[in-house]
Amino acid sequence: MTRQPHDQFAKQYLEELLSPLGKVEVSREITDEVRQVDILFFPAPSSKADLQMGLLGKIATGVSLLEPFRNQPNKTEVRNCILKLFSYYGELQRKARRESTSLPEDDLPRLWILATSASENLLHDFGATLDLENWQPGVYFLAKALRTSVVAINQLPLTQETLLLRMLGKGETQRQAVSELLALPRNNPLRQNVQQLLASWRITLINQGNLTEDDQELIMNLSQAYSEWREATLQEGRQEGRQEGRQEGRQEGQRLVVENLLRVRFGTLDAELLGVVETILQLPPEEYSPLLLELSRQELLTRFGADRN
């Protein structure tokens, strides 16, 4: 399996979770030879570790380059990540020279390689070691001057503190994390936010077609989160539609249900989405409800747009 589907979700997932803590740049190009860092994160001024974010919040207390891997990275991939870090250091040094400012060692960004697993041989070859006085098992550190860490997600302890990072794991690690997430209260903001991201990831995987075994396993891992999100979203849309449409008649009530479902899915209801509502309403609710939850924005516009055949 290529890294692309996992990369896309991981970038969106980390961007969503880290945005409240500071500035997030996704797919940031690093000058020198052009390279892209999956996530470049800048903590907000005077930010402290967010206890609700656990280990991810602790990582996010400093400027960080985050590189998530769906499968165990090989040595070349780890070296390429370190090369991105050093290229970024070069960019910062050039800027410091231009502005006649210093670049203290302790202010340099740290690279975090988020790997679903990391073999003993891989860790040994890079001289990675644990720091159990300050960090959980599964968090490894390369030589101090390299400012690089490898998080072996499958080795993290099963605690609330590691939940958000274990969500980026694989197989049983990820299944366990999803179950723990769904055990949180339904009104928990973190649960609601992450569950919606997981549901969107599952929809994206199914819509891409040509599924591999790894894709199918991932879809199964996300099925419970998706099913609960789908039911809650349908209930929310219908409830709001009924409340707003009580005095407007049945047809208007259905229109409000459709509009609310679109608003829940895409955040806003712009002119393009409003333009397909009439066509969608020609279908019975049992047909349009799953389509509104599973089709992408572009697929909805293509299927129900005014220029359709």
C-alpha cells in the first residue's frame, strides 16, 4: 500500500488536533532541493502541554516536523525525513544571517517520525534509545544533536494519554484506540471531532476503489466509528429539520433535513450545494440520506447538478 491515503488522513487529523495549540503548515515545502514536510507545527506563544491531548500535546510544545507512516519506515525513509529536517535548519540559518539574529540550539525544531511500528534492528541501527524518566515506552530518541524521535505507535502503553497517537496505528492497535474513543461520553468534544475525521477517512477509502487488503482492514477498523457517526448525523439533521419545519409543512421539513445534513458534512451551505437540494429532494429519504453522508462534495455536485443528464 502506498503512503498516500494514510498521509492524507494523518495530515488532516494532525492539523485538526494541533490547530487549537498553534500554527500548522501542511505539506510545507522546504527550500534547497524542494522537499515537503507532512506537518510543520508552530506552538502558540506561551503554550503549555494540553493534558487532554496527552502525548500528542506534549510533542506539540515545541516547533515540530511530523512525518506519519502507515507502515514501518525503512532506513532510507528515516534518512530522508532527517534530510528534510536538516534542509529546514539550513533555511532557518540563512534567514538568521539575513536578519543578523541568532539561532539557539534549543530553539531548533524537532523531527517526530510517527511509525505504526519500528523494529529492534531499525532502532538499533539509528542508535535510538528510550527516555523512560520523561517519556512513555515506545518513544525513542536518536543522538541529541540530530533532534529526531521515532514514535513506535504499537509499543505505546494503552492509556488515555496515548489515545490520539494510537488512532494512527494499525491492526489491533488502531481497533483498540477506536473502541476507547467510542467509550468516551457522546458529548465529549474530542470524541466528536475525531470520530468525524475517522468517518470521513472511511468514506474516502471506499470511494477510491481498488481496495487492498490493508485498505479493507482499515475500513473494518473504522466501521463502528463510522456507523455511530452516521446515525448521530442523520438524527441531528432530521431533528433540526423537524424543529425548523414544523410550521412550514412536510416538504419544507424535508428540505431543511437535506440542508442540515449538507451543513453538518461540509461545514457551510454555499450556492453550489444549495443548487442541488431540489434534485436531491426528488429521491425518497431512505435513498438520499446515505448519499448525503457518503458522497464527496464534488460527487454530489456531479450527480445532482443542474447540468446532469
